[in-house]
Amino acid sequence: MADSKMPSHHGVKQVPKGSYPNDTLKLLIERGSCRNFTSKKIPPRTMDHILRAGAHAATGGNLQPYSVIKIENSRTNKKLAEMCHQPFIGQAPANLLFCLDWRRLERWAKLEGAPFTANNSFRHFWISFQDAIICAQNICTAADSLGLGSVYIGTVMEFFPRLKKMFKLPKGVFPIVLLTLGYPKSKPKSRKKLPPSVAVHNERYSDLTDAALLKAFDDKYPDVRIELTPDRLKRFQNVCLKVGGKRFADNCVAKAKEQGYINPVQRYFGLHYVADLMVQGNGRFLKQFEASGFGWFRDFKLKGGK
């Protein structure tokens, strides 16, 4: 349920301070997602540089098991915007849909007389998913370095069948993420992040103390306190009840009432990425993969040999 009066769930904007040894680090640390684009088109030469940067991203075995659908047709982009309920997708001059693609490699194997089971292998799926995202991030960084803005659209996962039909994706090709590109109306600010002292572990995983963990998130979300309205409390309570039962829900509601507001993590998993809905549809997603020619989630039966 939309609640436009709540502050952004993307976190607190900031202007990072400090000096950098080079422009690349400045670009990476100060980057912010862009959701407000001008009407300026991306010149073909600029787009070529960006896509070449993606083609040269790291990839397992140098196989490049991904494809990128470049979308510059304004009507198509507006359809994507309507589908994802995010108008800026249609305002941007270009969108890039990153897909797993084992079809190209399977065809190569057939043409050259080689065995092929990659679309049924979890190992290959795991690496190819990484490869597609690494390619996307290379493209994202390249675009930012050329003065463009960009933002990832993860909600395309809710529309896999429609995307397959819209872009005529054959079996062996599966959409992963959409990247929206364009020239920003103003430089987007970065958001506060957990620092390396929290997210990086030396030699082995090590839990923070409860106090240190709470302080880390308090520093990331300073003074983010969501007003405790009757409607929000009711929705929050309902999600907690479905996930953990009455006693759990009572404890969570009591916590919110005691503090006098909804805190950031209660907002994330109780009102935005709601914990009861996010776990639904897992089987549906697997069926969508299966319909696309993938079987990495089940054991594969070999036809012969020992």
C-alpha cells in the first residue's frame, strides 16, 4: 500500500567528505542513484563506450553468459514505466535489460559438436547471475563517468513473463535486472552506507555486539523516525501477526508504541518490503525459470555412461 507521506526508504542523503587519490574513487564513493532525467538523448558514440565497458567486465571462464536488451524506443520505455509504476523509467532516454543467456552458448556447442548442460546446472546459474550483475555494474560506472545518471530497477522480477513476451526472449534467456540511463537534471546525492568497519570482516566472520550493531544502524539512519499513525500501526501489526503470531506481533507493536515511532527496520520489513508478502511466490518464480528452459533447481539425469 502506497504511503507518500513517509520519508524515502532509500536512506539518508549525504555529501561524502574527504579527498580521493583519483577520480575513479571519487566517482564510486560519491555516486547516487538518479531518478530525474532530462530529455537529452544519449549519443551513439557515448552508448557504444558504455556498452563496451560492460563487454569487458569480469566473467567466469570468459563465457559471457548474458545478453543486454538496449531499449531506446520511447513507447516501450513508457510501457516499462507503467508496468513498474515508476514514471522516471519512461522519461529516461534509454533502459538496459540484463538477461542470463545460455541460448547463445548452447547453440555454439551444438554447432561445434560439444556436450552442453549449463542451463540445468546450479553451478553455471550461480556464476552466470554474477556475470550479468558484474556487467551491469561496469556499465553503470562507465555511464556515471561520462556524466550520465543511472538507477537499477529490481522490481522487474514481478513481471518476468511480460518481459519475455515484450522482448521476445527465447528459451535459455531470462531477465535479471533493468538499468535506467540518462542525463540527470541535477547531480544525485549519495546515501549514507554502513562503513567497511561494519561490513568487512578480517579473516573470518565476526558478529558485532548488540550495542555496536544498533549504533551502526543509528549512524546510517540518523533521526529517521516514521510517524506512528493508526493506519501504519494497523498494517505493521498485521504483517507481524502473519509472520510471527500474536505474541510476536504484540511485542513488536509494544516496541513501536514505547518508542513513539516506527523505526527504520520496522518500516523496511513491516511497511515496505513487507515480510509476509516477500516470501510468497517462490514456487512461481521457479516455474518461470523452468518455462524458460532452466532446470538448475533439480538433479539432472545423464543419459549414459558410468
